[in-house]
Amino acid sequence: MGRERIDRTANPLAAMMDESLEELEREDAFGASEGEGHAGSAPEAGERHERRASAVGSGVGRAAPVRRAGRRPGRPRGGRNSDPNMVPISAKIDREVRFAVDRVLAEQSRLQGRPVYMAEVIERLLRFYVERGDPYEIFSG
């Protein structure tokens, strides 16, 4: 089947979409560089800018504050994520082992009265492995 060109004048929805697209292009041209838009769109864009400014001044249609990169004000530095000596690891483990560890961590957290994190347990196990060797070999004999 060949693709025929659609006559947009006969389709009101397509005509509305074209009008919306033209409005968006005019807004983008005005927002990117004030005054460098199309010659006919400058007064319309200026009127829109005035309406937007008056709406902002009245509290209607306020835009959300711009989010800045970095930590939030008032949040203390520290922890594993900001420690340069900590490095991330990734591993795939069996689903049943993961759920069993989650249950044990929840129980240990309840008993100790503080959260016990999986990263803490993994670090202790790896430290044991490095310092003393494979626990299966040590405790099997």
C-alpha cells in the first residue's frame, strides 16, 4: 500500500494540531532568544509574556522552584555515599537467599533496636573472608 498525503484542510483535528504546533514554535523562539523570533510573532509573544508575568505576580500559575544539583540545604554531610573510601559493588544472588537475608535483617534490626543494613553485613563477611579466609574451610574441619 502506498502512503498518500493527507489533506489537513479537510481534517479539523489535524488543522488544530498544526495550529498548536505553530504556537509552540513561536513560544520556543521567543523563550530561547527574546526578540529574535518571527517578525509577526513578537507582539503576540510579548503579550503572552506580560500575561505570564502578571499571573506569576498574583500567585496564579506559579512554576515550581528550580531544583539545583548537589545536596539539599541543611542536610548534613557524611555516611557511606559521601565517603571516598567506600566503593559500590554489584552481585546477583538467588532470590530465596535474598528474601531469607531480608527476614534475618528485619529480625536483627528489631533485636538491636536500630536498622541493620545488608551493606553492613556484606562488608563484615568480606572483611572476615579477607582476614581469616573462607569460613566454610575454617568451620568445616
